[in-house]
Amino acid sequence: WGATVITNMLSAIPWIGQDFVEFVWGGFSVNNATLNRFFSAVMHMITLHQHGSSNPLGISSNADKIPMHPYYLFKDLVTIFFVFYMPNALGHSDNYIPANPMQTPPS
């Protein structure tokens, strides 16, 4: 049920939404093939996260990696704080003008 709800959010994309949802589902509803695709994608991401991507030169890139904690965790927490607790800092002042259905907005 969760896969149906989350993938139906993709239908909000203008013009291609419903077609894109059916492409992700692989049919007209969530079925076994859809769940196999999602499982494969999750396993792929876990493997990339644990072992990293291959390097065509064969050189170890461990020195170039940045650990997830604390760097990216801190960055994500700051972003979540601004988005959820300080939305006014990211908004535009015109959003506070009351809507007037009798007036056409300036171009």
C-alpha cells in the first residue's frame, strides 16, 4: 500500500504524471514486478553506499571520501530546520499579500 501512495505522488507532474507512474509501476497497478524493481533499486543503493562505485583506473579513492556522519548529517539537519521551522526565511514577501479575485496581478 505504501508503494501505491508514494508512487501516486508522481502523478502530480504536469503532462507526463500518469504515464510516468505507469512506467514506474510497470503496468496499471502495483504488482510483483513493481516490488521487485523497488527491491532491486534499494539493494543497488545499499551496495553503492557500502562499497562505493568502481573506478576505471583501479586507484583506491578512499582518501577522497567524506564520511556521512557528521558532515552530511549536519548539512541535512540544517536544511530540515530551515524548511520546516523557518519557512518564512526562505519565502518571498509577496506571499503575504492577501489574494484579491477582482484584481489582475501585474505582469
